[in-house]
Amino acid sequence: MDAVAVARMGSLRSGSSSIWKADEIFSRSAHEEDDEEALKWAALEKLPTYSRLRKGLLTMAEGGGKEIDIEDLGFEERKELLERLVRVAEEDNEKFLRKLRDRMDRVGIELPTIEVRYEHLSIEAEAYVGNRGLPTLFNSIINIFETVANCLHILPNKKKPLTILHDISGVIKPRRMTLLLGPPGSGKTTLLLALAGKLDSDVKVSGRVTYNGHGMNEFVPQRTAAYISQYDLHIGEMTVRETLSFSARCQGVGTRYDMLSELARREKAANIKPDPDIDVFMKATSMEGQKTNIVTDYVLKILGLDICADTMVGDDMRRGISGGQRKRVTTGEMIVGPAKALFMDEISTGLDSSTTYQIVNSLKQSIHILDGTAVISLLQPAPETFDLFDDIILISDGQVVYHGPREHVLEFFESLGFKCPERKGVADFLQEVTSKKDQQQYWQRHNEPYRFVPVREFAEAFQSFHVGEKLTNELSVPYDKSKEHPAALTISKYGVSTKELLKACFSREYLLMKRNSFVYGFRGFQEMKAKGIQEDRLELLKGVSGSFRPGVLTALMGVSGAGKTTLMDVLAGRKTGGYIEGSIMINGYPKKQETFARVSGYCEQNDIHSPYVTVYESLVYSAWLRLPAEVGSEKGKVGDEKYSMFIEEIMELVELTPLRGALVGLPGVNGLSTEQRKRLTIAVELVANPAIIFMDEPTSGLDARAAAIVMRTVRNTVDTGRTVVCTIHQPSIDIFEAFDEDLFNAMGSMYASVLFLGISNASSVQPVVSVERTVFYRERAAGMYSALPYAFGQRMPVWWRWYSWACPVAWTLYGLVASQFGDLHETFENSDVVISQFIRSYFGFKHDFLGVVAVVVVGFAALFAFLFGFAIKALNFQRR
């Protein structure tokens, strides 16, 4: 080899050497990072268990891990962590849950499971029927004396027994999603309450409900399971995040901390290093007493509430989140807790089909992967949502018609001669096939004469069907308690200590006190600016255009929170705040609200009615306020009689004539069903004889059959030549075909102290009058009555004047006015009247009486505090 070749080879080797050195530099850099993280983890592993469970390695945006104190995890750090774990809920949630499960499976940790059985369960209630059921003063007095006489065995009980559930049995298994179906009044809510251990003590129960073979008196079912009500009861002044955080704080973390301790011990023994992000998440979910928890952030994300997390929930009197979002808050309040069994009552009310699917799918992933138990009641599940469930419970007239795998439910009905049409949703079919009015259309044995098959025969036939036989065999074998996980059932009454509960409640009350101050309102605006919210306006509708024609039924569709109700409010002139741009034309002329209100009606999403009047009286009241004297009047008729013929026509139109004398009642307590309330809401607006009617979610909260009845009412209304616009969330094929056109909407000091005490005390009676107040606002918005006579009609009668001395607000006003003006000796402008003399002569307020006023105001506060404490301990006003 010549010298040149040798030189070249030397040069090449030299170059190669330098290249490999460069690779080693990059490799060494990566290894150094891994080594550094391993060293940090090794340091954590050496800590005592208590300290180790409160430390973690948080992955930083710039790379590498940072040792953090779990209890000091900030908002931005939690947000970044969740972004890495569940960036898009629909795509990443299942992968995230599998990571959690894989970590536990790696070291052989089993999760607790709950199997719920109900055997020969029967539930009865007693109630007065007919006129005795009306809440009149006479009936109330008679009821009191009769109750005493019953206790003394002087008189027999005149209440009539009402069977709600009749001898039903079944097994609800873990790791399976169970759908509860049935028409309104079939007993779905009662069954869910019985399974969750929340039945009212007034009802009579026979049979038994067991969890893993244990009776309900052997553990605390209210903490072992979570019941999600169909009614959305929230504090309107709290934000969505605050509502969920408070709930999570009160429910505690359950056995998460104990499970994590065992998990960490086994991983250390096996020399297993977990995923740092999963480790931080699990440790954060196990920390008790935190004001804000990462579980709250996670639930907000999977429920699609992260976009409104810092928005006030709102109520009848405050603008807040949409109805569908409020329903999701109700769900979120319970699933932030550690309960392993979920009983969810009509959680899809007010939600669009896609949102319902997303939520149910997320719950399915959690139930299947983390071994949970769930029974979910839905009214109008779309086919794709229906297919997410493993088991079906079909209940009708208090009897179980079917309880078993979803795959066999149609086979059962086909064996009896009933078949679901191809274009019919299975859930709708199941709820209609037991109905006398709808059953015949599904009869498929055309060579045999049809006869109505009652629910009792369906229930008996199920016992001999192979699914029913298997269920009976399972129930005949007692649950093997030896296989039960020791952490499955909860035996402690509270999820956190009394001290933590006190801190949580005090923190919430202090927050609400701040919310009611002007200073906090100003600060809230400044905090929003500090977080980067630069826009002063939030655009709810963006360049929306369209037209509605008489005699045409138009569907306004869109996902929950898209702005459907906002659009309806703007069109109807019901928006009382904000900025509105663009034009609204009526028959080619600019809309003038004063006259438009007289030709339009608005059926709100919430059915607002006076509970203590009948259906007919509700319509008479509306007629008095809205109709001119000459409408429907007959010679010699006075009062409600002159409107009777017109009102009878309206009741006939909306199919309310059979319910003419029925008491409206309170939702979920007594009176009309949800579907009947919807029809009454429509009738109240039709009484005003409007040419244009806006209907916000007329089928919300209804099953398919009830929704069809309401839509038939709507269709009848359209056929009279009126213009009708409806928002709708979950239309079945039948309902969707009832519409003529569709419009889709997409995402669019002493002074203070005295006043505060008075307002706080006054708020204690607000629940009593809140329903009537919202009824008044409904009529006021209609703009079809004279305000002055209405106001005079509300004056206090002479014999009630003594009430002012028992009214906290009266004493507050006394102290407020007397302290500020009672000692002023100046005169009014252009008058000789001295201010203090005017206050004394006109109002009767004396400055030298302030000491007594102060004592009375403080006394009211002390009295109400005592009564509140006693009442929540001794009384229970909730009746379902």
C-alpha cells in the first residue's frame, strides 16, 4: 500500500472517530437525562411512605422531570398534566384509563367490585285521592286531625295504597353498563332510589336489596353508591368548577389513598418505575382536603364542561350556563366522588345526541376498565347510544318486562309476536310495545288475530324465556362473600372528618358572601383581565340569518351550548342584557317589541306553573292576564266563566281535557307528569291566541311516546296557521319527520351589615315564593296585562299588617332608613318639611328606636341560625 493510500485511510479513520464521538455526545445527553430522572426517582423511593406519596416527578414542557409536592400542584401544572394524559376526551380517555389499569395489573392489585341484587322487591305508597288530595286549608286541617285519630286507632286510614313496584327481581353485575328503560310513571326513579338506598321512609318496602350479598343495614349505601337525580339543584352564584370542587371535597377520596400505598409498596418491592404522569395523577387524586382537585379537572374535561368551568351555574333569576350544561353539572357532582356503583336518573335531559353519546361512552370506558357498576335511565337514547349498553332493564307499570343482555331483547319480543320495524329505534320500540295505544302496530303475526298483551303477561313470559330462566338460576345461588374485596363496601358514615366538612362549608359560605358584594364583582372582572380574557364581550351568536313562515313547523337544532335558546330569546325579545346587532323583520316591517309581545308566545324550557292550582285554573289565570274582555265572552257571564268556552277549545287542542281538574303540583313530588306539564306550558301560551310561538325544548325530559304526544300537540298548533319554531336536542325519526324545515345552529360598614342581615333572613322564605315569582315574570314578559292593577292586587290586606313586625326585611328597612335619615333636621328642597319629621310621620320610623331594631335584627339572625341547625338535623322535606 502506498503512502497516499495510508494517509487517506488514516484521515478516514480520524473522520470516523470524530463522527462516532459526535453520536456519543447526543447519546450521552439522552442517557444523562434518563440517569438524572432515575436518580430523582431513586431519591423519592428512599422517602418514608407518607412523604413518598406526597412527592412526584412532574414532566416539564422543556423536558426532564421536576420534583414537586403533590399538595402544591397548581392550576397550570394540573392543566398541562391533563393535556398530556387526556388531550381529546373522545380519543384519549380510554387509553388513559387503560394506563391506570395496567399499572395496577402489573403488581397484581385487584379493584373492588359491587354486584347489586334486588329480590322480590315491592314498594307501596299511600295517598289521598280526589278532592282530598288538593292542598286546601280545609283538607290540611282535616288531615292533621285524621292523622292523630289514626294513631289513636279511632278512625281508619282513608289514604289509598298505590303500588309503585310489584315483586321484581334482578342482578346488576359489575363491569357492565345497564340501561333502564320505561315510560313515565313506570317506577324507574323509585327503583333507582331503592337500589341506591335513598328511598323515603314513608313508603312501604318488602323484599330486599343486597350489595355483594350484604343487606343495606350492614354498610352505608349512600356512600358506597352515588345516585344522580333527574332534577338539577345547584347554587346559582357558584361557578361550575367551584360546584364540582365542593362536592369532591365533601365526598373525600374513599380508599384511593390506601390502594395507592399498597401499589407503591409492591412497585418498590418489584423495582418497577411507573409512568411519572400517571403516578402524579394517582397521587393527586388521593390527597384529601384539597380546595381544588385534579379529579374535578378531569371530570370537567370528559363531560365537556371545561369550556364553561369558570361560568356561574345560574338559576331562574340569574343568567348562567345552558340547561344541557346544568344537567352535566348534576352528573359531575357525583362522579367526582369515589363511589363504585352509579345510579343515574335521566342524565340526558337537555343534551344533544352527540354529547349524550360522548358522556355515556366515557362512563362505559370507566365501568369496563375500572370494574364499576352502573344503571343509567335514559328517555330517548339514540341508536348509537343504545348500543353502548351491555344489559337492558325494561320496566312498565311497576313490573320488570325484561332484564338481560341487550342482544336478546328483540328476540324476546319476537317470540311473542312483536317486531321492531327497520327504521324504528330499538329504545323507542321497547317503550311503546307495552302501551295499549301503540302496541298493535308492532304485531307481526298477520295470520293470527291481534289482541292486547298486558304488562303482566309480558312479565310472566319473560320468566320462561331463556334469559329469564338464567336470571332466576343466578338469584337462587347466594353471592359468595369469600370473593368480596375488603374495600368494596363503605361502613363509615362520612367521607371526610367533621373538621374537613366544617372547613369546606365555611369556605363555600365565605365565597358566597364575597359573591354578594360589589367589591368582589369588580375584582372578578379584574381577575378575568389578568387571566388574559381581553374581550369585553362574549359573542353568543355570529351573523345568524333565517326566516320562519306561517303554517310551517321549523326545527332549530344544534349541540348543547350552541346558542339555540339565546337565538330564541333574542327573536322573542326576552333578552334583558347584552348587545344585539342586526335586524328582525315581521312581515317586512321592523319588529316593535311592545306590539310583537301581543302576537307571540314563548314556551320556556323549564315548565313554570303555580303548583297549587288545577290545570283549568292555570289557564283561567293566564286568560285573565292576557286576553281582552271581549274574547270568548258570553252575555251574562262574569269572572272565569266568560273565558270558559275558549279555554275548553285550547284544552281540547292540546289533549288536556281529561286532566281539567288535576292539580299541577310540584315537579318530581306530585301532580302532573313531565309530559303533561309540557302540554300545559303550550296551552298557557295558546290562551293568549298568538300568531307566532317559540318553543324551547318541548320534548326535553320526555320518553319517545310522551314526546310524540307533545309533538302531536305542536303539529295541531301549526295546522291552525300559526308560525312555530322549536329547538330540539334528541329527535327520534318520528319526531324529526314532524318538522317541515330545519335550521342548524352551531357554536356560537353598619349600613352594609344591617342590609346583609335582612336580605339573608329574607332569603330563607324565598323558596316558598320563587315558583310564583317566576310565574309572574312569565306573564310580565308576555306584555299582555296592565301592570298597575296587578300591583294593586298584590297589596297587603288590612288584617295582615301585623306581619310587618314579624318580617326581617321590615326591621332591616326600619334600621336602614332611621339610622341614615332619622336624625337629619334639614328640610327638603323647596319645602318646609323636616326630613326626620317626614320619616317619623310617613313611615313611623323613630331614630331613638334604633337600639331595639338592632337587637331584633341580631335576634332574627340567631333565631334563623338555630332553626336551620335544628331543621337539618331533625327534619327531611324531600319527598319523591
